[in-house]
Amino acid sequence: MLLARFQYELLEAGCDEAGRGCLAGPVFAAAVILPPDFEHGLLNDSKQIDEQTRYELRAEIEQKAVAFAVASVDNEEIDEINILNASFLAMHRAIDQLHIAPELLIIDGNRFNKYRAIPHHCIIQGDGKYFSIAAASILAKTYRDDYMKKIALEHPEYDWHTNKGYPTIKHRNMVVELGYTPYHRRTFRVTDPQLALF
């Protein structure tokens, strides 16, 4: 079972991102403030949960959260400022949209760019330790998946409806064969998948 809070003195928001390792599409991030007594037996890191359960959890998170927000940074911005800074910017944009200002941020990972004067704690594998970070991972992942499924209709040959922009062999093959779309991150290296296997 995950932990409900990092601490109980300050109003805290959990933050996480989705799509950092993709070749195409935006990076999404979410910020979530949960009630202090929130608990859920299935809520965990989004990578540990099947797709149907993620969407079921999303509905419950959005219903029960004190506040939540989702934001993104597109592929062109990613190319300009790099994916690490883009991930932090997406989290900042999500925090900006919260209708209640948090007093503390708990961040999945080991690095973060400070947000205004709000203190933060970086927690490695935090999405598997705290409910609010896990909730943020669910929202970021499902909203990003929705976006990738939508743009997959424009470019079905890249298989984004299943790979969601991640560098699968088929996706890399299509980039090598057909080139980039307007949604690809051009600063991300794409090698010939057959060569990459060795």
C-alpha cells in the first residue's frame, strides 16, 4: 500500500510526467492534491497498471481529488529546451492550473526546477510510494495516451495508437523509411532498428 502523505503539516501536491522517452508527441505532466485520508488498493505507478484500470482510476482520482491539473509541452518546445527542462516546465504548467495553491510539492524523480517559492522534495520512484504522485502519473499517462491516439489518425503508419510515440522497432523503422512528421522530436536520435539490436 502506498503512503497517503509525505507529511501532514502542509498542503502537498504530487507531480509526475509521462512521455519523456518518446520520439514523438508532447511530454505531459500532472499535479494532484488528494484528501489527507485518501487511499486506494489499486492505485500505483501507471506503468504497473493495465490500460483499462488506469482509465478507471483516472475517473476516481478526478472525482475525489481536492485539486488536479494536467499540462503539456509540445515536441517543438522539447527540441528547444531539451526533454528534462520540458518535463519540469510541464509540471510547472500543471501546478499553475491548480485552483488551490499547494504549500509543498513532491516530485517523482531525482531532479526538479524550483517552482516559485514553494518547497519541494524529489522522490525516486515516488509514483510507487505516494498516492498523490501515483495519481499524477495516472493522469499524465492517460491524457497523453488520449492525445497520441488522436494524432495517430493523421499518421497511422507510425503505430502511435499502440506505441504512443515510444521508440519501438516498428516506430523507428517508419522514421528511417518515411522521415519525421510535424509531431516528432527532431533532437531525439533515431537509429536503424536492425543495427540497434546489436
